[in-house]
Amino acid sequence: MAKELNSDNYEEVVNSGKPAVIDFWATWCGPCRRVSPIIDELAEAYGDKVNIVKCDTEENDELTAKFGIMSIPTVLFFKDGEVVDKQIGAAAKSAYQDKIEALLK
């Protein structure tokens, strides 16, 4: 299962030396609820190589604003502490896997 991200652990997650994936979501968002189990599965599969976390936009205004999140779900993909890709809106598991695999190259 993906861990929760907040302002307290953001730097640790993004600058750990491993690529990172952040899923921005909210409890009231239907597409977010469809993506959530996919993110959890990917966290289990790639957890030793990639930090995969979820950020509740309702509880983390600062991070939501920092990345200009206007639509959810939005998934950001980080490498070396920088955003290198993103997925706005719900997508198939394979779309997220492809982006994660690209982070690992």
C-alpha cells in the first residue's frame, strides 16, 4: 500500500535517491478512487526501487499549490528530485507502469 505524503515527509520522499511517484487525490473524487488501488499495487510491486506515495489534496494545500494541481487525480513522476513526467486524470495501470519503468532507466 502506498504511504501518505505530507509537508513533513515530502523532502525525504522526493530526495531519497530513488525515483518518486506522487498521486494527488481526494476522498470525494470518483476517478481518484479508481486509481487508488492501482497506485497501491504499484507501490507493492516497485516499493524497493521507487517511492510511491499518495497526497490528499484536501489535507495538503501547500503541496497541492506548490505543484499547481488543478485537476485530480494527478500523478507526478520524479527523478533526481525533479518532476519529469505526469499523468492527469485516471489511466490504465499499464500507463503508470510505463512511466515508472521510464524512471528506472
